[in-house]
Amino acid sequence: MTEGDRILPFPGRRAPGETSDAPAIPTLPEPAPTLEGVVLLRGGRRLLDGLTLRLPGHGITALMGPNGAGKSLSLRVMAGLVRPDLGQVRSIAIATSLVFQRPVLLRRSVRANLDHALRAARVPRRERPGRVAELLGLGALEGLADQPARALSGGEAQRLALVRALAVRPRLLLLDEPTASLDPRSTAAIERLAARVAEEATEVVLVTHDPGQAARMADRIIFMHRGRDVETAPAAAFLDRPETPAARAYLDGRLLI
Amino acid sequence: MDGFSGAVSAAFGLLAALDPELTGIVGLSLAVSLGATVTACALGMPLGALLAVARFPGRGLLAAMISALMGLPPVVAGLAVYLMLSASGPLGPLGLLYTPTAMVIAQTLLVLPIVAALTRETVAALHDEYDELLRSMNAGRMFALGTLLVDARFALTTAALAGFGRALAEVGAVMIVGGNIAHATRVMTTAIALETSKGELALALALGAVLVALSALIHGAVALLRNRAEGPAHA
């Protein structure tokens, strides 16, 4: 996988100046898969088993599925943290950001955490104070800028982790159960923030177990089971009438083995 | 000599008057031990960080050896450096034996394992925690290592202070390679040993008081830093 190998943000979009009935550039019927036939083996088990994920290049896609389905792992593969044993990863790693379920914050102030991420993203020094202020505002963290990041509440810490992930201005933002341990109010703040990010040029992939959250946020849902993509559908249709027995059982709260 | 109480009051006299012999000895002690600590940190912190982060054959063995050397008896360190620097040793032609430089080398040998082992421990724990984050940021290896060292700052300062404390307090190594020569290589610990054996208790007591005060200061600072490092903002 190379960093130059990029997903087209809007496949099928016509080049400027073309008429609608003369498609000189061939349009793709489907977006190029971000993961194609990905297999990941650990100790003889196939944790990812021929997983193919097609992301549309915009909006919010939710990954759902029981524990052990390989949702977090597929985010890590997309972020370039885990190398698969087989299969293709069309990576935009340099423009991909990952927010972990449990935020990992540096032992520094809130401001210094953001500045560190901007330095990691090679943002020039003179631009950094402005960008820090922008990110603090986005996360509603202005009043906490000089607090030690490790002393923040769970909700504040996750807001910081999310806006820090935006320091690279990612094209693809991966959220791994970002609200799993948050109260409703903090959850709403994270959801608003993620929705706002998705309205701009960033595509969002969200791992969630909460059908309510998927309904509120996601445009499409990819249902995973045993390391495979089982079903892909628009969010409302999936939550209303899942097609596969595995997805029906999962949404009904029945045990999936 | 008029007994113990006389020695105590004479010691206070030396301290109060900032006796030049006393201050000379304290100054040389601080200079030698500080030099050794700085050298040991310059070598030991990168070494410890490397052992924490890099994967290479023999890494475990090297880490175990460094941990074992934390308890190296100072006289043995002194003996080893003596053998290297003595007239017939490999570094004999440099003429360093019985100079402050030789004392710095010997104390560096004592402090380095402490600094390296504590750095390795701290940086390894941070590396476990930060590794995925830093890789997901596409941070370069040197940038990542810098992040780990900055975030380990309290623990690394503690390691340096612990090393400085050990260097200041040891007698054996500086005695062997320094020779306890007045106004040249005489430091607090060797002076105390000599003055006590001569029965000159005043200077010994005064130096002992300074040494205890410095040691208390260092350990107070270590305790404060540990509090800070384990506090809610940092842990």
C-alpha cells in the first residue's frame, strides 16, 4: 500500500465542461474498495476473512456487528496500523485519522496536545497558534486550553481526541466507538462534532453498537460478522429491514455465534 | 581536641565562616558528581530509550546487564577505572589517574546503569501506551521518540537526581582513582573518611552536615517529582 494510491473522493463525477450525454471519462459503477479481500490471521484464527469495504467518499458510514466481528481491526487496517496477511488496502494513510475508543492523551496541557498533533502533521510554526485556536473552538475547549489533558472528564477528553484527529485535515476520519463510555450529553456533543466534520470534505467511518446512534448519524451501514462484510445498505433501510439473518439476529439482540 | 562538643561547635564555626577548605571540598564534590551525572544522562537516556523502543537481538540481555549493574559496588567501579587509567593500563598514557577527570569517569560508571535502567522502564511503559497514537499520526521515529522523552520528563528528572545522589554519597570509587589529594582530588566523602581517621572531627562533622543536607534536598525533590508524576494530571 502506498500513500499515493488514493481513493477518488467522488468517483463518477464528470470533468468540468463536459456535457451530460458525452461521458468521455468512464464513470465507475461503484467506488473503488478501500479494503479488498483483506485477510488477517492471528494464531490460526481468521480475524478478518476476505473483508471488502467500499466507502462512498463522503458522508458517514457506520460499521456495525457483534464483538469480534473485526470492526476495530478493520479501522486499524485502514489507518495503516495493522498490515493484513492478504488483500488490498487502498490507503490514504497520510490523510486518515483514527480516534480510539479510549482517548490516548499526552501528559501535557490541552493546548500542547493540539500543538503536538499539528507539529506531527508538519504544519508550519507560524500557522500553529491559529490552528490550535480553531480546533479549541471546534471542540468547545477554549476554557480548558491550559488544563492538563489527563485531568479532563471523559467527554472533554474524547472531544479533545476528536479535534486533535482533525489537526491533519484528514480526508477520512475513523471513529472507534467514540461514545462507548460517555453520558448522553457528552455523546450528543461528539455526535454533533462528527456530523459537522462530515458536512465538510471529510468522510467519516464510525464503529458503533448503538442502533440509535447509527440512525441519528449514519448515511449507510456496513454490517460485519466473523471478519466479513455481510450486508451494506442505507442506514434507515438496514435498521428497518435487515436482509441477512445475521443482521436481523444482531438487531433483535439475539446471541450471534 | 576538646571532645565531641568542642568538635560540634568548631564544625558550626567552619560552616558559618564558609571556611575556604570546606567550600573547596564541597565545590569539587559537586563539580565531579554533577559532571558524572550529566555524562551518564547524555549516554544513559538515549541508551535506555533505545532499549525501550528498538527491537534487536541481545536487547533483553543488555537490559538485564544494565539492571544488574545498578548495584555495582563503588570500589569495584573504582578498581575497574583504575586498571584502565593506571600507568600500565590501556589508557595510562593519557595521565588521567588521580585527577578530577578520572573521578568523573568512575562515577559515570556508577550513575549510568541507574539512569539507563530507569529511562528504559519509563519509556517502555509510555511506548506501550502511545505507540498506536503516534503511528496513526504518521509521526516519524525521531518525532515519536522525542514525544516519549518529553512526556517522561518527571521520571527522567527523578532518574538524574537519583544518580546524582548516588554519585555524591559514594566513597570507594573516588578514593581509588582520585587518591584523596588535598586541594586536587579531595571530595566530601573521602575528606570525611580521612579526617575521622585522623581524629579531626570538626571538618568531618561540617562536611557530614553538608552531605546530609544535600542528600535530603535531593530526596525531597525526588519525592515531589514522584508526586507530580503520579498525580491526576500526569498518571
